[in-house]
Amino acid sequence: MGRTGKPALNACAITFDGESTKCQPLIRRTLPRRRGRKWGLGAGGGVGADLSLPAAAVWRHDAFMSAVLDGFRGTVLVPGDPDYAEARRIWNGAIDRRPALIARCGGVEDPALALAYARREGLSVAVRGGGHNVSGSALCEGGVVIDFSALRGVEVDPGARVARVRPGALWSDVDAATQAHGLVTPGGIVTHTGVAGLTVGGGFGWLSRRWGLTSDNLLSVRMLLADGSRVRVAADENADLFGRSGVGAGTSGL
């Protein structure tokens, strides 16, 4: 029992592909149901007919495929591909941007390959985790989207109370994995928010009054830097980057 006479709760943590966040033993309770209009997805979310990009964009796609096909394990999509419209569909349907190329990552080497290609071709880059940011930062016009949405794995070490989360995971994935062990960690208000994006933004949710922001519970991050190198970022390693791994981490690396 805690000091107040209520059941005592312990701590757990989360790691994105090395990114760890503290988790807490779960207290089950009914939360108020929020009423409101459900957000729709308009043509900007990829529901309508697709428009084609200039021929230069198609040429770049061919160059990308010939340059990295042997090493890229995921899926590459361009305008006209059957899955392109769905791949550029994000939570905010008012955002209508058409990337030249969507690199849907399937392995740990894929993000670096896509980033190197974008830098070489002088293309803008957007990074998609859960695709929930209201500003539409998961998409860019005529550039390269590095899409992590297929990488949604979550592993929980109940003894250490640490969750290791892949960069495309949603909070529903974390909730399901942690609750199986009676654990929980501060997340967002809804389950379809991406874990990575919410952490970068600080992360405020139902449990924050007791356990702080999501970023307060972050233990470590595996980060891809602009030069293509991959580093571990934690309080005891690359601490300068770790200090920026909460709010504003998107300016430091992927």
C-alpha cells in the first residue's frame, strides 16, 4: 500500500528500437467518454483520385530503385502505384501533399538508404510514424517520405519494467503489450497516436498528472543522424542529444 492507503504503483519504461520508457503497474478504471464529431478524411488523405507528379519525380523513383533495390527491404511507392493513395492518407484529411516517393521501411537499414537518396537528390524529407500530427509533418510535397508505419513491434521486459518500441508503433500497440503484464506508461489521450511523435512532442495524457510526460519516462533512443550514422542516445551516452530527445527531437535526427 502507498502512503495514502491506496494501492502502490511501480514503474516501467519505453524504448523505441532502443527507445525505452518507464511503465507503471496498471490500475483499471473507467474513464469518461468524450463526445464530439469524428474527424473525416477528405481527398487530402488520399481518398480521391490520385494526381500524377512531374516526369522528374518518376525518374527519381527509377534512380532510387536502381540505387538501393538490393538493400532496401521495404516497399517503395510512387504516384500511380495501387497503394500510393492509402500510403499518403494521414489523420488530418485537410493535408493534401503528394510525395514523389514513399519509402515504407521494412528493416533497420532502410531509413538510412532513403535518407541518403533524398540528400543526394536534394529532395525534402518527411518522417512518418503514426501520421497523427495535425500539421501534416508526416508528408512533404514532391519529396521523400520515410515511412515507419509497418514497424509496430513492442517488446516488454516485465522484470525490468521496460518496453522496447519500434518507430511506427501506435499507443494501442503499447497498451496491449504492457497491459498483458499489468503495466502501463504515460501515453496520449487516444490510442491511434504514434508513440514516437507523441514523445517528441512531450506527450501528455491520462496518466501524466501522476507520472509526468511521456518524454519524462524516456530511457533511450536509437537515432539516425543526418550523415547516416546510427547512435544510441541516453542519459549516459550522447547526453547532449538525449536532452533534445523529448520536445523538438525531430530537429536532431530520426
